[in-house]
Amino acid sequence: MEKHYEMLWDCQFCGTKKLLGKTHRFCPNCGATQNADARYYPSDEEKVAVEDHVLVGTDRICSNCASLLAATVEFCGNCGSSTATAKTATLREQQERQEGERFEGEVGRNVQQIKHEAQVAQAQAQAKPKRGNRFGVVFGGVIVLVFGVIWAFTRTTDTSVMVNGHRWERVIQVESYQSLSEENWRDVVPASAYSVSCSQRQRGTERIQDGESCNTVRRDNGDGTFSESESCQPTYREEPIYDDFCRYRVDRWAAAREVAAQGDSLNDTPQWGNVNLNCANQTRLGCEREGNRTESYTVQLSDDNGDYACERTQAEWASMPLESRWSLEITSIGSSPLCDTLQPQ
């Protein structure tokens, strides 16, 4: 529930302390107008409640005579000036305390010091463009450096290379039907598993609300009062979640070996190796079947500065005879070949 209380202010003319922000719009001792910049929060012991308070907006300050005006006033009661150009009163920053703590309040605010701080802040704000220019120069230098590094790493040179070798390889993966030892959570253990043994293990955590943490917040209403309300957030604890973790055996196909065939000449016709499968076309322990097939074709190249290797399709590889010359782009840093740039000369 939100409650309203009076801000305090000190008269800057006669020195009267702890005047009420809503009740004392003028100093009861010397008659001076309340200065909104001088308002401050009271301690818990000094709070004065405002009953049935209706918020109508932040006070304004007459641009002609500096009188304090309510938000709903259209003309200054002191000099008659329109409030269209009146400045809005400055609000104090909100205060917050944890449950069980107390507000200690603030000391009176020195308006002259406030004006000085405002002038310093204005001077700093005016100096920001200069700092921003220096930052821009530094930032621009960093950008140039970054692009320079990128350019250095991506710059290439075109060279003439000669084919001095060929290599090909074809590989057949062979799988066997095996009894494998595996482990997993019970809900993903396959139905075909056997020799299953499970035990409890933590699988995760769950957030459970176990209360709430509350703070009291004060907010300046801008009309000589402040509101005080409670702001609460739920608090949680982490509870472990347990589940069955199982070890088991399961029969399935798995990689067992590979059959490879290689050659290092265009005269070696690429071919697949001979695969002798144990009890082929059967699904029982120890039987084998063919898995994936892979193949690669590499052409070896050289120039005055070094040797390079590029993988090509079989048709491209076969079309690059020994001692034929090709153009190739090489990276300036690392001297890596960009094989996609290969062109016959």
C-alpha cells in the first residue's frame, strides 16, 4: 500500500530547519518562498503523513520571479506571469531500504552548493564534444588498424604453379554387429537393452519459490510530498531432481574397420578395395556389413617458393596432367593455396 508524507526543507534566508514541503509553501518565520531544490527526505522518526493526498503533478518554478507554483496553476500568483515557460521542479532521487532497516533521512540541502554543482555539470557537458572528438580519433585509428590487419590476412598473390604429382584414396567403412556397453537415463534406454543396472543420480535442479524479499521505496512526488511503498520480489531455492541412470548392454551395428585403396599416379586407375565380409547379409553378433564410402583426389603443385596440395573432383584431377601449368592465388600470410582459384594457363 502506498502512503504519502511531507518532504522537508530549510529556509535559506533565516535558517529555519525542517519545514514541511506541502504545508509550508512559505517560511513561517520570515515569509520566504520555499525553494524546491532545497527539499530533502526526512528520517523515519521525522515523517509527517499527508492524509487523502491527491497527486496533480510536479511543482513548477515561475520563470519571471522564481515563485513556487502548483502544477495546475496557469498564472503565477506573485507576478501574474504565464506558467507556459515555467521550469519543472527537480526531483530527488528515490531512496530504498531493505526489510528491517530504517531510513536515516537527509541533511538540509544548500541551494548555493546545488547551483555550483549544476554549473560544474554544465561545464563538463560542454566539454564532452572535445572528449568525443578525441575518442573519435582513437576509434578511427582502431578501425583503420583492424581493416589493415584484415587486408593483410586476406591479401593474395597470383602465382604460376606446375603439377608434379597426383594422389587418390578410396575408403570403405566396415561395420560389425556388436554387443556394446552403454549408459543413459532410464527414459532413453532402448527397449532392446539387456543386463540393465540402474541407480539414482542427480539429473538437474528445480527452482522452488520459498518466500519473498521486500524493500521499501521512497519516491519524490515533486509537489512537496513523497510516496513510500513496498516492493517485493520472490526468492527461490534450488532443489535437486533425481532420476534413474542406467548401465546396460545392447546389440547394434558399429564401426569396426576400414578397407582403403590408394594410388599416386594418373596411371593408377582409382578403384575400391576388396571387402571380405564375415557372414554378410546376416544380423547376429560378429557379422559384418559395408558402411559409408569416401574418396579423395589430391593434386600436388609447386612454384619457386614452395609446394602446395589441392583436393579436386575426380574429373578435375584427371584433367591435370604432370608438368601442366596453372595459375593459383596464394595468401600473403601463411602462403596457403586458394584451390578454388586454380585456372589452366
